[in-house]
Amino acid sequence: MERVFFIIGALSAFIGVAAGAFGAHGLKSRISPEMLSVFEVGVRYQMYHAFALIVTAWVHTKWPSLLVTTGGWLFFAGTILFSGSLYLLSVGGMRWLGAITPLGGLAFLAGWICIAWAVWRA
């Protein structure tokens, strides 16, 4: 699992950097400042959790458990739900996606609890 989480984390960071550059250079003149800010929040949380996945890979090497694995998958799901919904909301104007964003935030929170609990129990 550690290799899987490291690879997903690295690829997510790559996508986060590309999305950040796209937002700064490609979207600045195409969407409102408010929607650009929403897009940037998606990028920021994607980058945070790309590094969280890399840390999860390391934690898995030291204290492997189902909780660590669950935490990693929750970070991945959170990135898709939280950042993905913000990207689509800001670029595509799909306002209904705003209802999905909090589910991604909950996945992030649950992932952090899983990692903390796993290390506490180790």
C-alpha cells in the first residue's frame, strides 16, 4: 500500500501544480475573481492532501494497519470530492456541486482521524 499511496500522492501533487498554473494563467481572464478563488481553494487542498498521501505511505511502512490504509483512501476520496467539485463548480458553473464539497471535507477529516488513531494504537 505504501507504494500505491506514494504514487497517488505524487501524481496528485503533479495535477495540483498543473491546476494551479492553469488557474493562474489560463483562468484569470475567463472566470470571475470569486470563482478563481474557489478554484484556488481546490488546488490548495489538493496539494495539502497530496502530501498527506505521501506521509500516509511513510506511516504505512512504520505502523501498517487497516486504519492507515483507510486514512489514505479517505484522503484520495476527499481530493476527488472536495477539490474536484470545486474545480467543476468554478469552471463549469455547476452550482449543485457545492453540495458534494462538504463530503470531501468530511473524508479529509476522517482520514486525519484514522491516521492519528492508527499511530496512537501502534
